[in-house]
Amino acid sequence: MKRPLPSARGLLGGTALLLVTLNLANVLHFAFHFVMARLLGPAAYGILAALIAMLYILNVAAESVQTVVARYTSREPNPGRLHGLLRRALRQGGRAALLLLAIYLLASIPLSRLLRIPYPVMALFAPSLIGVGLLPICRGLLQGTRRFAAFGTNALLEALVKLGLGALLVWLGWGAGGAAAAVGLALSAAFALSFLSLRDLFRVPEEPASVEGIYGYSLPVFLVTATIMAFYSLDVLLARAFFPPIEAGTYSVASFLAKGILIGTLPIGRAMFPISTEAAERQGDRRKVLAGALAILVACVLPVLAAFAFYPELLVRLAAGKEYYGAAAIALPLAAAMSLMAVSQTVLLYKLSTGRLRHFKLLPLLVLMELGVLALFHGSLAEYAAAVLALNGVFLLATVGAAIRSPAPPPT
């Protein structure tokens, strides 16, 4: 049986569900860092932070895989072909995960000395590579088939296992190794649950899946994902080079608060993606889907911006304490910058979902532009934050330019 023709009508329910579950998961992820910082102390927590930073780099590939799988599954109404696609993707993802695991364990020998991290701790972190190789395949299929309840539950399970198991293992005396093991085991548990959530597909006879054009489509997805993640991360790294430690820490707190807008609104794009993909495939009204997503985004962002405008000191105090009060002066422009990035991200996801994004190869140039502009305008934190806001405005204009009047995708 074919799915009903998608429209903006189903967007609100899916978005509301993902906004609640994924943001609750985000709160638990933040709680994990807060608890680990308190239990481990600065030195051991620094080890955990370095390991997670390595995982963030690999996460560009994971996010790209999830986006590609979500698009192709949202275009496929046949459960038999979904079964075939899932098996094929898991075989390839399994091989990729084993290769990454072997490379990681070998590279960890010199890296453990370079980063001053004990090798057993790095080895305990190895199961997290399942999150790179296998988990995004199942999550992409859950997203693409609009199983938003299972998708949100999966994210919640990962966060709960990581927080609970991490606190337990550190309390038992495992130190940074216990926290590292908790991250890997949480991702493994999330993969197991996501696989079980798709078990109904294995009851359907497998049929060959059509993946025509999938590798060509993967390139724009990877470039868009990498550009977005680099663009909203580079300012914090450069602040550590341009400013004294205290000012850099102040900026990091303000940036951390502002990025909550970007992370908190990502579920809107995740809910929109399969609906707009299927609408484009079946000649539905995809423009109403984008308009609905942007309307929900604005409705969510405006109250948060108002809080940043009227209560910045309170937000900073609740997040970091009185010693970071200087962050309140730059919190609003950074929050506005992340609001613009949230719009850009939603538009780019929409164009990726319909396969009509042009000039995507030029997007990485925006990262080089950011590097040059921030190198010039860092006379003070206020000037630096204003430059970040202006850069995100330019990013949005470039996004709109890459999105409008895009040629139709070739027939598949």
C-alpha cells in the first residue's frame, strides 16, 4: 500500500514529537558533560573531551550517511525494496565500521602518546565507531519512513545510557575509561534498538533496491554537512587563538548558549526532510512543506531571542555562573547569528531533500571567508561577535542564492 500523498499537514505533528524527544535527549547529553566534569575533574575530563572531539570529526560522515539514507527511503514506498536497501547498507556500513575500528586501534598507539591519553582508555572508546558506521543507517531509515516516535526514542535511549552508565562507571572508579566506555556502549545500545525498530521489514520478502545516483547525491550532502558544522564551530576555535584564556572562555560560554538555538531547532529540519522528499517525488506541494517548517522555526526562535534580549545575565548565570557575566554582553548577537544559521540549515536540508541544490561546491568557500573576516575583526569580544553575526547573514544570503531557481534533478 502506498503512503498518503505528503503535505505540510503532517509536518506539525512530526516536528512537535521530535522537538520534545530530541531536545530532551540534548538536555541529557549536556547533563552528561556536566556530571562528568564534576566527577572526573579537569585533567580526566580533558581526556574525555578530546575523545569526543575526535568523534565529532567523524560525525560529519555519519550525518551525511543518515541524510542520504533518509532521502532514498522516503522515496521508496515498497517494503520489500526497503528491506533490500537496509540489508545492503548494513553490509557496507559493517565493513566500514570494521575498517574504521582497525585504523582507530592502530592509530591510537601513537595518538595515545601524542595526546597523553592511556591506550586502554582509547580502546574502551572504540565501540563508539558503531555510531559512525551502522547507527546512521538505521536512524536514516527511521527518519525517511517517518517513524518519528522510534527515532526520538532511540535518541533518548542513547542519552540515558550514556549518562547513567557513565556516572556509574566513574563512581565505581573507572575514571575517564568508564566515561569513554559509556559513550561507546550507549551508541551500541542505540544501534541495537534502531535495528529492532525496523524488524518488521525483515518479515517482508527482500527485493532489489534501486540506488541509482546515490553516490552522486552523497557529494552535496557531505559538502553541505561539513560546511555547516565547520562554519558554526570555527569561531570558538579561533577565539582561543585570538583572545586571552579568560576572554576566550567567556566567548565559549556565550557561543555554547547560542548554539542551543541551532541544536534545538534541528528536529524541525529532520521532520521536514522525508516529507518534502516524498512530496517532490510524487508531485506534492513541497513549497508548503518548506513554508510550514520555516513558520515553525520562527515561532520557536522568537521567544528564545526575546529571552536573550531581556534576560542575558540570568541565562549566563544559570548556565555557567557569576564569573562568566561578561558573556551576557555578546549573547544576543551570537543568538541572532545561530538563528540565521538555523534558517540556512533548514533551507539547505529542504533543497537536499528535493535534489535541487545548485552551486553546492562553492559552499566550503564560506568557511575560508569566515576565517579571513574573523582574523581581521577581533579587536574586542563585541566586535568579534558582531562579525560572527554578519558572517551568518552572508551565509544565509549565499544559501538562498544556491537554493533559488535550481534546475530540476535528472529523472531516475
